[in-house]
Amino acid sequence: MAKRQLLFIRNVIFFTFTAFGGAQAHISLLLRYFVKNIHFITEEELLELNALAQVLPGPSSTQTLVGIGYKVGGLKLAIITFLIWILPSAAIMTFAAISYALLDSKEKFIEILQYIHPIALGIVAYGAYNLARKVLKSEVSILLALAAIVATLVLKNAYVFPIAILVGGMVSSAIGTPTEEAQIRVRLFANINPRKLSYFIGVLLFMAMLGAIINRTSPFSLPIRLFENFYRNGIFVFGGGQVLVPLMFTEFVEMKHYLLQSDFISGFALQQVLPGPTFSFSSYLGALSMKQGGYGIIGQVFGGLLAVVGINLPGLILVLFIVPFWDDLKKITRIKKSLSGINAVSVGFIIAAFILLAKPIGFQILPISLIISTFLILTFTKVSPPFIVLAGILLGFIF
């Protein structure tokens, strides 16, 4: 392997263990490690890759980083980059799920985490507020967000999310009719390999079919259904990790009861403390879901692996397919127009998640105070979420 590629891998490791704060904070570190410190790509190329990641479903930071790896060293380096980036946090989250499962009967463990729920809610509220400020700038976007909130709270069905995202994108795209794009579309779709696209769609349909027809008493039933759940959500998650949380909460806690709300909140809070991709939260959910199915520790490790592969695979495939013809794709106005609707629906999902998570708290003064305090600290100071979560754990340990 060339010296330049080894230097790149070294910087990927540095990035992996210092990337706190989600996709918005990650872009500055990407500039530092891959543009300014060592000139692997230009700043313009980085921003274009980041724009591509915003267009595609899936984890935007992961897709941007993998895209850089592809440009520097091709497919092999892109896959190595992905594994370095995803495995540390996924392994920690899987271990945390196993540890939590072993300790969930001990009152002290629950007491230590008693302040995490409202702090996590404050973080969710902060994410919703910031995304709403950027996205909800028209009557149509506000209406789409409200519709997403109502649909999530009333229907409580996993397929509400992909359908709402598609509808939101179609509505906002239809409002701004593009002109003189026929030639661009011809060039774009001429570059798409139909066979690869059929593989991508075929995996989803095959796993969905197996999950639907397999006998629920089969030992393979839950793993297959879990992989289908995460793969499907990986296709329809626009907006990064902050949108992943409401999707996962509604499907795994509210609908399928694979884990308790307290389990979910504890994992979400831990993920906020760790560097790396927010999507590693899925490995925690997969491991705990397998525990509820009675699969033991080996099964939980397998569940964590299934989850993190399933949720990331669609975005990874898409970015590696599309990078070669991104120059044509970014010229299509209709695609750009669809983003505003998709983001508006994503805001609705986050607000709905906040409402669902806040219901058990009711009107208790201390939790509400912690929610408000967390929101204000994140809004008006430069304190990052990991320090607030650690403070909450320390409070629980002391009191």
C-alpha cells in the first residue's frame, strides 16, 4: 500500500476518535484532516461529496468519508475507511447493550441513569429546533412537517416514514418545475448500471419477503426481520442520525416492543458521549432486540453486527455507485427541489419523537427543568452534548 494511502488511514483513525457532535460538527474535522493537514482532496471536492451525502439516504458523515476514501484509493481503500470508522463505536455500543442487559435488574444502575432521559430529550429538542430553523422557511415545508407529526403519532406504523419522505420529496419537487433538463437526465441514467441497481432493490425485497413468510418460531426469524428492519430504514433515513432516533423509537419501542423506553434512552445517551457515527446506535438496538428474543450473548453480538451492517449498507452502496456520475446528478434541479420537502418531513419526525419520549415525564418539575436547561446550554453556549450527558451520569451517581 502506498505511503499516501497509509497516511490517509492514519488520519481516518484520528478522525474516528475525535469526531464528536454529529454530521454538522464533522465537516470541520474532515476539512482539517483531509484538506488542510494533508491535501488528499480539494475543499471543493469535499463540499461536493458532502452535498451528495445530503441528497442520499443514509449516514452523511459516513458517506462523505467513504467518498473521500474512494477518490484517494478506490474501492479497497473506501471499504477499509468504512470499517475503521464504523467498528469502534459499534463494538462499544454492542458491549454496552450486553452489559445493560446483564445489569438491568440492579436498581443502582437504573438510579445512575435517572437524569439521562430528560437530558436526552433536551438534545432531541435542540436538534429539532436547529433543523427547523434551517428547513421550515415556507408554508409548504411547515405543512409537510405538521403532516409528518400527525401521521407518526396517529398511525404508528413503520412504513409511515418512507411513505412520508417520498411524498414530501415529490411535493416540494413538483412545486419548482425544472426546465431544459432532458439531456442531463439522459446522460445521468446512461451511467447507471441496471444490474447493480437491481441487486440493491433485490436485497430489500428478498429480506422483506423472508421476514414476512418465515415461521416466527424459527431461530432465524428475528435475525432476518431485524436485518430487513435496519436495511429498510437505512434506505429511507434522510437527515442523518437525528432522524434515525425517531424512526427507531417508533418501530422498536412503540410498535414492536423489542426493548423498553428506558433501554432506548440509555443507549441514545451513551451514543452522545462517544465519537464516531450516530448510526452506531443501531448496533445497541440490534443487540438488545436479540436479548429480548432470548438468543444469549453470542446472539446479541450477532444482532449488533446485523444492525450496523443493515443500516449502513444502503448508504454505502449508493455513494459508491453514484460518485462516478455525481457531476451530472447535481445539475438536476428536480433532485435539489425534493430536498426541502424531505428535510421538512424529517423535522416532523424529530418533533413527534420528542412528544412520544416526553409523555412518560408528564409535569414533573425536575425532569422538565433538565430538558429546558439542556436545550438552553446547547443553544447559547459551546458546551457539547457529551459533557452534558457525563454531567447527568455524575449527578445520578452522587445523588
